[in-house]
Amino acid sequence: MVGYAIGMVGVALCVLLCGVGSAIGLYKTGSAAAGVLGENPKKFGKVLVLVLLPATQGIYGFIIGIIASSSLAGLETAAAGWALCGAVLPMALSGLITGIFQGKSAVNCIYAVGKQDSLGGKLIIYPAMIEFYAILGLIVSIMLIAV
């Protein structure tokens, strides 16, 4: 029973922290996009992808929550609970941190698109590089849960 409780807290924290990272990133990108679109609504399509990039961390955290929750039933010892808690930690921390920083990066790209339309496709690479580390956290957590 103790293992189940520890594992449940780990899974819940993973989903929560990834969601918080995404929410903060989306708050920043949404605010920036509102300013740019207030001046030129025709740039909606150019900034939409940049606005949505930080949402992926919340999705990754949710995926890990689903995968890890299938392991909860078999957790009988505290050690097993801590193992699951540790397995979801890479996604929890990378989701929180990359969601926030990806949002910050995307904000500057949104402002640049506001000034020069043609940069939209080129600028997506900068916040996408931050996405790579969220994907690494996702993969490591999946590998650790499977052990």
C-alpha cells in the first residue's frame, strides 16, 4: 500500500509539473501573439505554431501518467513506489523546465514574425531545439518505467 501511494504521488507530480510548464509557456506565447495579432490579424497562421509549441510538454506528461499508472497496481513495497517515482522524474522536470523556456523562446520568435512575416518558418527551429530535451525526458521515463 505504501508503494502504491508513493508511486501515485510521483505520477501525479509528473502530470502536474508538465502541465504547469506548458501553462506558463502558453501564457507567455498567447500574450505575445495577442499583441502581434492586435496589429496585424493576418499573421495568425504564422504565429499559431509558435504559440502552441509549449503545449507538447503537458501532452508528454499526460502520456507518462497513463503509461506509469498501469504499473501502480503491482507496487507493494516502498522501494517499488520510489522506483516508479524516480522513473517519472525525468519527464516531470524536463517538462516543467522546457515548457517554460520554450515559451520564452517562442515569444521572441512571435515578436520577430510580427516585424517580418517571412521569418515564420525559419524561426520555429529555435524553440523546437528546446523541444528535443522534453522528448529526451519522455524517452528516458518510458525506458525507466519499462524496467
